[in-house]
Amino acid sequence: MSRTKNEREDGIFYKDQTESSLIDDGNCGGGGSGGGVVLKKGPWTTAEDAILIEYVKKHGEGNWNAVQKHSGLFRCGKSCRLRWANHLRPNLKKGAFTQEEEQLIIELHAKMGNKWARMAAHLHGRTDNEIKNYWNTRIKRRQRSGLPLYPPEVCLQALQESHSTGAFNGGDKGPHDILQNNSYDIPEDDISDKAARSFGLPFPLEPDPATKNSFQFGVFPGSHALSNGNFSASEPAFEAVKLELPSLQYPETELGNWGTFSSPPPLLESVDAFIQSPPPTSGAESDNLSPRNSGLLNDLLHQSKTLSRAKTHASDKSSNSTTPGDIVESFTFNICQTEWENCGEPLSPMGISATTLLSECISASGSSLDGQPPAETFTESHVKSEPADHILTPEIKNKSPIRLDSCCHDTLLASSWLEQGCGYDKDQTVMTNSIATLLGDDLSSEDKNMAAGTSISSQAWGLDSCAWNSMPAVCQMSELP
DNA sequence: AACGATCTCAACCGCTGAAGT
DNA sequence: TACTTCAGCGGTTGAGATCGT
């Protein structure tokens, strides 16, 4: 790919494409070692490929920065490594993905999120770049057609696997360490910012730097879910200002009534993030149990709480004005409601309409999870204020510690599958599991001795446990390292 | 045929963590 | 311990291809 730009922002000039080159800045965009040597950029020529192949034959892979020194190839090490890995190394499979591969990618992504390299390890002959490109293309396609990213069975399978392997036990690093990987590495400030902006909420909500850290209205897990697997965890998310939708937004998705907003509807990115699930992670890998695993909903709840608190102290308490908390709640509800309504109001396992169920759940949510005192009131909201310690009902604590953020959003998403002709029985199971997932998350360490493999679908659960009271347990700030 | 929109994919960039000094 | 170097990862970019009007 050649660039047409002759000058980059950094002032480095390109020549024309195929012969483009630049003075190596010693970093090769991050890690080269040109030392002032003019290193070529842009598409590789067959001659260069040949040189690189020859070099690797002689010296083997690795030590890529030495390639330029020893082979006369004017490419930085990174570029050489990439070229080799993606195009030159033997046993590379070229061409379109087979159906089996596609299925595997979907399943792997449901488990791992945007861990392309890990996924590539499961797809022999395929590169992370290929998989990444495929996925980005796929999500674009699916969003265009309004389809969920993951088939419900994939959600279910990921969920079940994560259980059967004891991934929730907090114990072994089994094969499902992959389930836990992913994702909790988005700078929460960034995400919060992004979330706030995305939802059209005022930001910053707490401009006071001194209180900045206390304002953790949560974060979406830096999961693939956030952006249909496209969110850049490493992205300086203050680029959030840039508010450009990743390719996975759902512009066509009817998101229900956004009329509660006086501002334009929240960016679909946010909606997407809300609808989709974080990766089915579990507590087995502590390093993956970041406090940021609070989920978007917590994000919103916390923000609502903060706003509510601010409102409480505000002189203007006009009951007619819509509070941010209301906005959050109503919009949250709308999303869920829409999603469920799209399913044709399937009944919950309890015979309660999904919409009703979610209404209940949402109206019961809002607990603090960061150890801060709960908001005294939620004004017009019906959110309960409970100390985080009491968020979990004993029932939930002792039963299925399913990660709320592991699948529920996916399953919500998957619910839209229902209207696409999936068999009801099957999808009812999915729905059941989805709701069960909504209920049972618990990352608290005291639950790590819970027996693995508890079947969520076999659990009895009541509406009272439906309340998203349990949700804050997803990210109890006491678990912060 | 012309044009714009969209898709595909190779390559680049920035960041992170491990290893070495 | 602090610093540097390096390999690798994931996100983004943009040229060319393809499709639709």
C-alpha cells in the first residue's frame, strides 16, 4: 500500500509510494534501529521478500533489527517481522476463510475478544492480521444487516465452557485462561470520558482533579464487547473526543426511543458497547480481574449516582428537569427494552415478559460498587441504594457466580436472533442463560471456592434475584489491587 | 462510462512487557 | 533499581478492488 501523502505530520517526507522511504527515526514507528539509515516503507517488493526469506533461512526468525544490518534490506525490524509473519513464513494459508475457520473465529472471539494473536494460534496458517481484518469486516457486515455478532449458541458455549472448566473458581489456569484475558485494560478515565460523551452526558462531571479518581463511574470492560471487538484498549481514549465510531456501530439498529434525551441519541458505539458483552472472563486469572471490570452499566449507574449526588446538592432541584440520572436510566432501559422487544417479548423462564423483567432489573439497579457511600437518593430514579457488601443476595452468592460481564450483553444481543428464525426452544435456553447470567455474577474472592460447573440453566432463581443488585459485584472496588 | 460508496488487506503506528545491561 | 532494547500485539490507515447507481 502506498501512501499518497508526501509528508507526514512529523515532517518526514515520503517519496512516491513504491519507492517511498524515509529517514529512519530510530524507532521505525516504535522500535526500529535504523540509526539514520534511510529505511524503506510501503509495500514490499518481491526482491525484498527474497532477501528476507534468504535471511531467515540463514539466521532464523528473530533478531529482526539485525536484518537490515546483515541483509542490506532497508526495512526496519518491525517491518521485516511483520512481512515474514504475515506473508513469507511457510505454512501460511492464503485465501478466504473456510466456514470452519469462520466459525472458529467467532467462537474464539466470543471467548477471547480482540486477542488476534491468540486466536491465530488456534487457526493454523492464519495470521493475526488476517483474523483481525476478517473480524472487522464481519462486524461491519453484521452491523449493517442488524445482526448480532455472536450466534446465541456461541455465547452459550463460551459461557458453559467457562463454567465447566472451573474458570470461575478462581483457580486453575486452564484452557480458559483465554476467557479471562482480554480486557480490563482500558484506562477508566478514558472510558469514562468516552462513555459520558458517547451517551451525551455532560463531561467532565467532576472537573475537580482532586476528585477525579473518586469519580469512577465505572468502565466498560475493555472488552471486545465495547466495540464489537473493535475497541482499542490501547488507544488513548481521550481520543474519545474524537468520537468516531469504530466500524462496528449499528447505525441501522433501531434503538428505541431516545426521546428522553434532549441531545442527540447516544452514539451507537455506546449502544453497541452496552448491548454487547464483555468477554466471558472469569476470575481465574487475577491479572485479568481488573477493577475496571465494572461494565458499562455500572459505568452509567455510577455516573448516575454522581450526578444524583450533585443534584442533591444543587440548588436547582426542579422536578421537571430531566436529571442525568434519569437520562441514564431511561436510556439504559430503552436499550434493553428495545433489545427485548425486538425479540417479540419472549417470556422469561418465569413467565415474565423480558421487557418487564428488565424493567425490574434496571429499576433495581444502581448500587454502588466502588465503596463509596451509595447515593442517598436517586431522585426520580428507582434505583436502590445499597452498600456494596449487601449487593449480593445470599442466594446468588452461593450459586452461580457467572460473570455478568461475560455474556449477558451478548446474550441480549443474541436475543435479537430470536426474530431471525431460531428455534424457540433453543433460544429459550439461551434466554434463560442470558437472564441467569444477568443475575449471578460474582467475582468476590469468597466465592471462589464455589463448585465449578454449576449449571446455570438448572438453577432455580427468583425474580428477587433478578435485580441488578448483584451487578455491582462485578466490580467491587474492594477487589482493587 | 463515470462516479461514489464500500470492501479488502497490507502495512504502519503506538504501546506494552520481557529481557538484557 | 533504573534504563534500554527488542519483540510482539492490537488498532488504525489508506490504496486498490469491487460494487451499485
